[in-house]
Amino acid sequence: MGNMANIQKCENSTIGNENNVSADDKFNERIMNIVSVPLYAILLLIVISLGCTVDLKKLWCHFKRPWGLAVGLVCQFALMPLIAFTLATSFHLKYAPAIAVLVMGSCPGGILSNVMSYWTDGDMDLSIFMTVFSTILATGLMPLNLFIYSPLLTQGVNDTRILCMIEVPYKHIGIALVSLIIPLLFGIFITRKWPNLSKILLKAGATVGSVLFLIISVTTSVLYRGPWNADPSLLIIGAINPLIGYAAGFIFAVIFQQSWKRCRTIAFETGTQNGHLCTTILLLAFKSGKRKSMFAYPFIYILFQIFHGLIFIAVFQIYKRCWKWGHGVTA
């Protein structure tokens, strides 16, 4: 509430090149308008189907003994922002793209982490619990991380208004949370009411939904104009940041003696960030003049987090089939 003056100041200071909409901006907006409805429908199908995996008793156990959750949240909101800050400073990024890297590193996990956990036989109850809980905690921990690291990234920058421009979109986080919880509850209800139907829905929804989500996400990231003309340093960071996140989450979970299923789950929850939320924050905070150098990063990160995730899933599925074949297991 005390920020209202600063917010108004930011709004006044960022009004400018609104009418300077380039052909690339129009093309990008057209793409996002085309894919938004089918993408949300696919995500709804995926979340409902993953809700069919939830065991309320196991979920309650995670709530009573939240060791896995605690490890995951430390990785999500302590390690990832630190990794993002370290990469941004190590590659000497300019302050605008550096802020984009930091915002992405401070975001909670998304539905993609649940999909990856499902395909690697992770702890789905922990995965979903972490996604919901991290989204809730993001309302407080995102501003905290941005408050800690933003001044360090903008040292020596004359345009100090950038610090007051960054506002956490609580409304969008709330909408994301509701759109996650309601389909999950619907999936849980289906499992309890019609167990046989839930098995069919799980296999069909997880498989078809994952494939369609992959196609739309990759196609949108490739067609979106701007990311692939970005600074090479930003491309490198976008390629290695998810990989470092996956590795850090896995190692951290191993150190704290989590089961292998939990280690895989925490790894994906750590390295997979909510790119849509990051894009929303940048869209609300910055006008078109600075967006071009900032918007590239979320799309680069999303594409590479999917790419690395697919490699891990493929390796796991090959290992799983080889193990079954070696032990004579047919089902």
C-alpha cells in the first residue's frame, strides 16, 4: 500500500514508445493470440489427468513430514535465484537482460515439471504439492529475491527507475493457482468416483496432452521473433541455466538423502520455471523499448528446459525398458 506512489511514478516514467509497435511485435502478438486458447485447453487436460495420480493419503504424509517439500523449496527459491544472478554477472549482461534472467530464476515451477516427473516415474504427490506450494510462496519470495539481487545487477546504471518498475502480478499468480487447483481436484474426484475411468484418462491425457503441449511450445518458441537474434551470452545462459537447475536440485536432494523418486522430482521442480509468469512480469513492468532485450530470455529458457527435459525422459525410459528386459519383466 505504501508503494502506490512508487507504482504511479513507474507508470508515468514508462509511458513512451507505446505507439511504436513494430511488425515483429504485431507478428508475435498474433502468434500468442492463436496459440493461447488451444494451449490453455491442453494444459487443462494435462492437469486433470495428472490429478488422477494424486493419492490423498500420500499427500497428507508430505504435509505432515514436509522434508522433500522443504528441500525442493530451498532449491526453488534460494538456489535458482542465486544461479540466475551468478550467470547474469559472470556473463556481464546489460541490466535489462540481466533483470530478465533474474526474474526467470525467481519464478516458481510450472505444470511442465509435473509432466516431466510423470514420465520419469517421480513422486507425483510431491511434484504437485511443490508446484501448488511454490506458487503460493512466490507471492512473498519472488519480491524478496528481486529486492535482494536487483540492486546488485543495476549498480552503476543511471536508470534507477527499473527497480520500481518490477511489480509481482499477484492477480495473475492467483489466477494460475486457481486454474491449477480446480482441475487437480476434478482429477482427484474422478479417481475416487470412477477409478477405471481415471486410468484411461491418465494415459490418454498425459500422452496426448504432453505431445500437443510439446508441439505448441516448441513451435511458438521457434516462430517468436526476437529470441534468436539475442546476444549470444543470453543464448548460452538460456541453454545452461535449466541444466544447472536440474543438476543442482538433484545433487541437493541426494545430499539430504531423499529417495531416488524424490531426487528426480526435486530436480525437475528446481530447473523448470514458470516462463509464462516471467513474461507477464516483464510485460507489466516494461514498455516496448526495453522489452526486446528482455523478452528473448523466457522463450530461450522455455525451449531449452523442454529440450533438456526430453533428453532426461528419453534416457530414463530407455534405462527402464533395458532394466525390465534384463530382469525378464514384461509388464
